[in-house]
Amino acid sequence: MNEEQKKEDSIQSQMDELNVNTEDQAVDPGIIQMLSDQIQNWEKLSDVEKKQLLQLTIDSILIERQEGKRKKDRIKIVEIIFQ
């Protein structure tokens, strides 16, 4: 549990460091709400629905290999490019 908290804190600090200016960008509240609903219901989606959602929203994911004890710790997501 402590390890998960450390990862969450690390991700949160990385998000806080991002300098994103959203004031000048037009945002459709309907789309934001739809995506928010899908994320909240992620556990209820089938694998096919999860795959379709990711394919519709993500253009590419840049990863780097790194050292790690577990298989899932051996990659680092560097950048996610949305469509």
C-alpha cells in the first residue's frame, strides 16, 4: 500500500509541474463529462470497450525501458499523445 501511495504522490507531483495553459482553449463540457463518466466506470467496461475508448482517444504512447524488479516496473511512460 505504501508503494502505491509513493507512486501516486510521484505522479501527482509530475502533474503539478506541468505548465498547461487552458484559459485560451475552447473546451466542450459535454465531451469532458463523457470522458469523465467513462473513466469513472472503467471497471464496468468490457475489455473490448476499454480498447475502443483508448484507440479513439490516444494517438501514441512513448515509453522507455528501465531497470525494475517486476515486469510492469521495467517501462516508463514518457509521453501520451491524444488525438
